[in-house]
Amino acid sequence: MGFRLPPMNTLRLFEAAARLGSFKQAAEEVHVTPSAISHGLRTLEHWLGAELFHRDTRGLTLTQAGQDYAVEVNRALTILASATESFPGRKATGSLSVSVAPTFANRWLLPRLPKFTERYPDISITIDTARRHVDFLTEGFDLAIRMSSAPRSSEAWTELVAEAFVPVCSPQLLRKAGCDDEIAFLQRMPLIHVTAAGEDWAAWFQAKGLPATTGGRAIKVDTIQLAAEAAIQGLGVAVGRKPVMDGYIRDGDLTEIAGPPIPVTTRYWLVGTHKSFDRPEIKLFRTWILQELGAPSERSPNAFAVAPSAQGTRAGPDLATHGQA
């Protein structure tokens, strides 16, 4: 038995207009004119024999029947899109949207991303650094890169790289102090703390077997990138978090002191759903980023899987870090 369906393109136009609440925004999303949206929806309403929208001077609102229909159409199109994206053997020519912790994006990912785009020019990639939880089902993200000491709240986590800590300061500050004993220098300098970080100076002092006290005043900031910038300005000594600090150190903006670096429990993770890792674009990105980080590319995304929580597809950071890498 064949399916009795309205014109498929009208369903796509309706889903966009219903979700966005605007013909203009829907037109921008699907790359047609607002009049084409209006015409398509009139066609769908004629086919259904019922109105989907109330149109008045206050704007556009769904009828009750339209609200109910929008839920089902969205679900059906989502299933079709998911089946298409995960079709075995499909060529990687689609898009990829990644939510990334800010400092990791700025200091590690973006400088290396040209390698990925040159290797895979047919994949369109979007990077988002907003500091919030990500719902893969409703927000359109394919992957997230997060800081955490362990997998949390989503279905599939792949460990990318573990952090290592080493104190860093500006070369000028170190020269100005004229001190050969780096531990003594550190203990009398202001320490720059990241208030949102789960591990910071206390972890470094504990690993070194030193008392967590200094003679200098404390400076507190809310992101790792601000801590690095404060150290570059000579305001004090920050915890250098490898690998994201490597660029600052390589460029000579910051100098390592009181080394060598010590490993800590915080790690960067590639987060997604089990199903998303079937997509060729995601497979290629995952293999590429693991290779760039020197991690085994055969590492299974399910090796660090955890049972879905009540928020099943929400990719959140460790509660102590708020994802502010």
C-alpha cells in the first residue's frame, strides 16, 4: 500500500516555519523567499483542508491542529534525516556542528582546523563556543568537546587528551624578579586562580607536596583564557594547562617554571550519541582529532560510554568546570 502524503517540500517549509515562528526566518533557513514559504504553506493547508496558522496583525501563530501536526512532522523529518545521515557507505559531503569549550577552541582547535578543511573540503563545519549544556536532539549539534574528570550525562564519550599542569608567567616578570629559585619565586608572586575550574592551584601544590600558601595576593578570573592573558600581562603566575597552553609557551608569551608538568584528572572528551558516530563526517572528524592529539585513532567512542541519564542527550561539562576551558 502506498503512502498518502502531501508534497514533501511543503512539509519541510511547514516544519521550519512552525519551529521558528516566522516566514522570514524559515525562508532564510531553507534558502527560499518568504513568498515561497507562504505559497507552500497555503498548498499544504489546501491539501489538508485545514488551517495551520493564524495570520493577523500581531504576527504568526499556530492553530491547535497546527501545533499537533508540527510535533509529528518534526519527528518524521528527524527520523528521515537521521536515516539518511547514517546510511552505510554514504560519502562524507554533509555538515558538522561542534560545541567546543572556549579556550580549547581558540588555542588548540582553530589553529589546526585548516588541516581538516583542506583534507575534507566537502564537509561544512560549524564551531560554537557558547558556555551551556547541549541537547543534541533539539539544538542541532553533532558533537561537543568538554572538560571533565569522568564521563557524564550523555551516551558516548571518547577521551581525547588528559591535562597536565605547570606554572607559567610572563618572561618579563621572571627576569624582573631576578630569582634563581623558581619555587621561592612562585611562593611570593600573586597566583592567578580560575574560579570555575575543578582543579587548579590546590591540585598542583598537592602533587608537588608543597603547602598551598603564597606570600602574594590572589587574582581570580572565571576562565582559563583570562588566566593566561592575566599572566601574559605580568599580573602573576597561572596554572599552565597543557595542551591548550602549549601555543602560548611556544610563541614565547609565557614561560614554564617549577616543572616538569604534572598530570591531573581533568580530561578533554569528544561527546556525542551512539548513533551519531555512524555518520561519515563524524567518523572522519573523530579520527582526525585523535591523530592530531597523538591518541590512538582506533579508540572506540563506546569505550567510555555511560548509561543515559534523565537528560539522555544533553552534553554537559563537569559541574565543577562549567565547560569553561
